[in-house]
Amino acid sequence: MDNYITGATVRRLREEKGITQAQLAEQIGVSSKAVSKWETAKGLPDITLIEPLAKALGVSVMELMSGNTVINKNVSANMLRSKFYVCPVCGNIIRTTGDAVISCCGITLPPLEAEEADDAHGISIEKVEDEHFITVSHEMTKSHFISFITYVTSDRVQFVKFYPEGNAETRFRLRGRGYIYLYCNRHGLMKKKI
Ligand SMILES: [Fe+2]
């Protein structure tokens, strides 16, 4: 765990709630001296107190732990804001529609930043009836290959996984404007507007 409750958060939330250290202490069954110690960074609340503490302060455990007021702004998540994470150890692929802290194999993964596809990773898009036929001419060896291609539009993500020795080509149903992303295990995430 990287973060634990900070005294400053306890103080701020307690003051916002308009209660004294003694009142908070009474609600969760500790001494007011204990609360005072937490708030002045001379001690930390035991893990078993986190839930009652959050309840007494009128916040969620997550808000208490992060020190931030949590408001769910992701209610109309747009797939075009998708972020991709790839674990360099096991190859796990994760997509989110907003900010997240993602970890895999003990590593915190950064969201991948997509570059415009370069010549070595050219994405050819051919319209065939109601589908896009996508081809990436790129080597597909075990040490260097296209791992996935995905077609992201505002309401949908179409995703295809590739393996070495295969062909990096697929078909996607036409869904309008968006992005084609490809992921090369050596060169990372690339995109092309569609
Ligand atoms: Fe590559």
C-alpha cells in the first residue's frame, strides 16, 4: 500500500464536519489524545478503525484513504477516452475509460501514450461492404510482433489479439469515426484516425 490516511486529511474532514477531536474520538471509541496525535502526524489510526473513522467523518473509505473527495464524473464514459495498459512481464492488456491506478505483476503500469503510426507500423484500412479490412505489414516473430489491434469509437471497442507467426490483419464492423490502435511489443502503442 503506497498511501495511508494522513493526519491532515483527518483534520480537514473533521473540521468540515464541524466536530471536535473529542466528539470524533467518542464516536469511534478512542481517546481524544489519539485523534490529536493522528492529526499532528504523531501516530496513525489502526487499520481496524478506518471504516468507523470514515463513517464518523461522513466519507467513503476511498475518500478517507486518498484524501480527495470522490465524485463519479465517469457516468457518461466515452470510449474515445480509452486508455490502454500493457504489463511488460506477463503481457496482460487492460483498457479503462478514465484515470485509474493499474498494477500487474507487482508493477504500476502507466497508461500507454499512442503515437501516430509510423511507416514501419503502417495501418492499411480498406472498406469492404460494411466492414473495415485492417492490415498491418509488420514482422510477426516471437520477439517482435503486433500484439493487438483495436477499433475504438465513442460507444464501442472492437479488439483483436494477435500471436507470433500469425498475420496482423482483421475485419471490424464499420462504426463511424474513431481510432485504430495497434500495439507492437517492441515499439508500443500507435494509432491512426479513421
Ligand atoms: Fe514494431
